[in-house]
Amino acid sequence: MLKKLAALTIALGLFVMQALPAFACGALIAPNGSVRLSRATTLVAWHDGVERYLTSFSYQGDFSNLGWIVPLPAVPQKIEEGGAWTLQRLALETHPVRFAAFGAEDAAAPSATAVVLQQVKIEALNITVIKGSGQEVLNWAASNNFFLNAETREHLLAYAKGSPIFLAAKYDTSAAKARGLFQGDGTPILITMRTEHIWVPLEVLAIEGQQVQADLYLLTDQPVYTTAFAAMVGQSSVGSEIPGASGFVVSFQEQLTPTLYHDLSTDRNMGWVRSDSWLTYLSLNAPEPTVTYDLGVSPSGVIRLAPYGTPPMAVVDGQSSQQPPAWVPSLPLGAPQVLLAVIILLSIGSGVFWIVRGKRRARASAQS
């Protein structure tokens, strides 16, 4: 029997500490159970309103029809070949990865379909950017031989409520063989988009019955923090678990060293890497039922979580006013930042009160 298709994802698996290939993660779609999923790895960089998303695509197994679909926060400005060794170089800064297996099953016939915005071919990978409602995206996927099961359809419908933009990729296995590529040979792609801040759909990694294992690298203008208080006092978040996200840990953080900057910036199409960037490595290792969130990073560098399907920019923007993350307990004024500000003001006020009172007592004692 055909196995269930993996839920959507934005990252690719990568075996970097061994002589093994990288595998596309998440919405990997094949007509049989011959696809393998490894630990998901991706790089997301943000500077001055521009987000760059680097991932790599490859496969393992005996099939002729393979592809993947991921949600995007905006229409890409550019889709091009990504760095040939950047993901491997970043992984070498951390640790080896592991893998698990999954398969796929068929979908229903299409009707009205999404609008095609862009089409790009990179090596043996045919990439299409589409826009439409959830049902239109499902119909487009079915008409283009993407095999979707019930869980994957549910995820697409939910993500489409937040953003109507999706990127679909299809691996042309005949073209790959003609180019001398073999099973597992990767095709790195670099997607450039204008966004107000970083957005990463993490819930798509939650494949039913499997442990979620992912490596996420961030390149930002400043350090990244797990809480607003840590950002306020400049406390390092290395070793800290993100509140409400069991198994999601900030494992490494540093400003780019000259050596690492050289290695990244001299890679193919990676000249945009900034020497003053901060590299943050987040490791996710959690049971599938607990990964129900997407991630954003606020302008102050604070990591935010929100239920998947939340509009991309609202993961951060919506929380600063009226929508705190699900893991934050209800507070009188609706937001942890407000409560923190009140505590600080009360502390300052109390300190001033006791200082003034002490001086008055001292003067009264002197006069008596």
C-alpha cells in the first residue's frame, strides 16, 4: 500500500558529515513510496527588507515523477542557482544529520487553477511560482501531477489563508540523467523576496508519526533572542529553548568570522552575504504533534511563534499588539512586552519613592 505523503516543508535534507546526498524535505511528491526524507536544512537571510531563502533539492529512489510545493510570504524578485557549498559549510559548523522515509498517494481531479506568476528552470529543476486560493492551488497541483493526500491538502488550504503565494518545483529526472546527474545530486536554489521581516513555515515539517528534525540557519543584522527580555538586556540565547516550542533550541550564535564570511560570500551567487552579519543556528528535534507553529523574527531580533496558517507578517506584527503567541499565558494587558514595561516602571517608581522617603526621614532626624 502507498504510504502517506509528507506534509509541506520549506527546507531540504542534507547529509553533510558523510559522503551521502541531500534530499528534498516536505512536499516531496512521488507516485510511490520510494522517496527518503532527511533532517531538514535551510538558510534564511534578511537585511534591509530583503529575505533570501537558500535550499537544495535532490532525491533518492526509483521514480520518474517528483516535486515539492512550499508557501512563500511574497512574490520572489529572483530565483536562481544557490551556493554550491553554503549549506554544507554551515552544517560543518554544527553536527551530522539523520533521516527517515516516507511515500505518497494520488489526488483528485482538478477544476479552476491558480495563476502562474513565474517559471524558471535551474539545471534539471522546473520551478513555478503560483498564486491563488487554497482550492485553486490544490487544483493546479493535481493538474500538474502533484500527488496530494488529505493531510497535505489540509495544510495547503490552511497556508493559503495566510498567503496566496506558493513555489512548486518538479524534478525532471530524464533531464537529470541527460546532464549526467544521479539520484541524490542536489540542485541548490536561491529565492530573493521583499519582506518586512523573516518568516519561516515550520509546521510543514511535521510529518505524521515521525520525529521532526530540522536545522535552521539565520543570517541577520543583529543577534537573535528567544524572549523580549533577553533582547532588552542583550542576554545570549545560546542553549535556550524557545518558549512554547519543546525541542527547539538556539544551539549556536556568532558574528561571522573572516574565514566563514570568505567561505560563504565566495560561493556561487552568494556575494550578497555581509561581513557584519550574525549567524544563528536553531535545532529542532520534537515529536510531530507538538510542531504546530510558524516562526517570525521581530525587528528587535526576538523570535516569535504563531499557529500555522497565520499570515506571514502577522506572526510578528500581530503579536506586538493583540495576538501574543499561543504559548504565552493570558496577561491583563494582552502582551508580555506591556507587562514587562509595567514591571520596570513600577520598579523605578518604587525605587524613587523609597529614596525620597529615606531623604525625608534623614532630614527630619537631623532637624530633631
